[in-house]
Amino acid sequence: MKVDCVRDGTLESLTGSVGAYDSVVLVAHWKAHGVSTRDVSDAGSTAEEILETIFGGKDEDEERARTFLDTLRRDLSEQRGQGAPSIDTLVRSLNNAVHNPGYGDLWGETAVGRAPNVCRAANRDLLDRVLDRKIVPGNRVELRDGMHRAEAIAGAIPLDPGGTVDLTVCQSELLAMAIKSCAPDARCVQTVQSIEVGPRLALSATVLRLQKARGGDYAALLSEVLDELRDD
């Protein structure tokens, strides 16, 4: 069994790896849905510019984006009347819009109850759309060649990968959903909750060592190791 490590991975190297190996462990940082002050400062924006975009920008044509924008305008109207808020104050308000999975009554009780983080990620996508590059966008996987949407990662994986892709990123649920929507037969290892990448990577290394020594299916071996850890 051959094991390789591709450092500074790109979309292109991901495509090549999935096509060449039975099991691929993708280790990467996931920039999640939360808004940070760096998202504003790194985009070179001010609080005044963001408020101007929210209140003075064009209305949205798509219904969900329009509902999100209308709710955001209502929630920020008091701040606007008091003059330009600090970046910290504005970011707290933007995070309220993102982290409330039922914000604007967009997703319904069932969706919010079953997959709150999916709803929050969708809220962040709507916020990024409304603000039109005034903040650094969220919901991205960081590779050597840039920050990529989950759909871009999914598009880089062959439709018939013929193996297992272990998504060792801190938040893998959305990434797995995007991959499965493009390639329903793809085998992905994912988690619903956020993870610490270091311990998760150590677990993947253990599975690869077992696979090299004994052979067998990566996903089945991973389940076996996890069962042993639970029993301990």
C-alpha cells in the first residue's frame, strides 16, 4: 500500500489524489459562518460603508435574500439612527443575523431543528451576497491556491471517485453535503459537530497504518477504531 502526503494542496492536486488513491484524507481549515472584525478590516471596509451597502444598496430579487435584507435593515435601523457604530458593535449585529438559525423566518422549524448549522451557513451566504464583497466571505475551505466554496471542492472531486474521501476539516458537514449533491455515490467521512483537526488527523493516521498492515476498507477500519475508543 502506497501512502503519500501532498503539502500545500490545491484544487488540482485534490482532483489528482482522489483519482489515484483508494483513500484520501483532506486536511484543511474551514472558515466558518461566524463574522469577525478581521472579515471587515481585511476587506478594507468601514462600518459606514457596510451600513450604506445594507440600507442604500439595491433591493434583492431572490425572495430569501430579500427577506434576509429586510430583516437586517429593520434590526440595524436603530444603530443607523445613532450614527455610525463601531466595527465591534456592527459585527455583533451581523453575527446575530448569521447565528440565529431562524433569522427572518427563512428556513422553518424543521430545518432549524434538524440542522441549525446548515441554516446558519445559509444565513452567512445571504449576508455575503447582500454585502457584495464588503466583508471577507465565510463558508470556505482554505487550500494553497485560495479560499474555496464547498461547491468548488465538490467540483474538483471526480464524479466516480471509487474510494473514500475523509474530510478532516474543522467543520465538514456542508462540505460533505456539497460533494454528495455533485456525486451521490461518493463515499465521504464527515462529522456533524466541529472537531479539533489535530486529534482527528492522528485518528486518520492510525487507520492508514492499520490499512497498510492488514489491508481492508478505510471507512470500515475507521469505524472499528472508533468503536474501540468508545469501549475504552
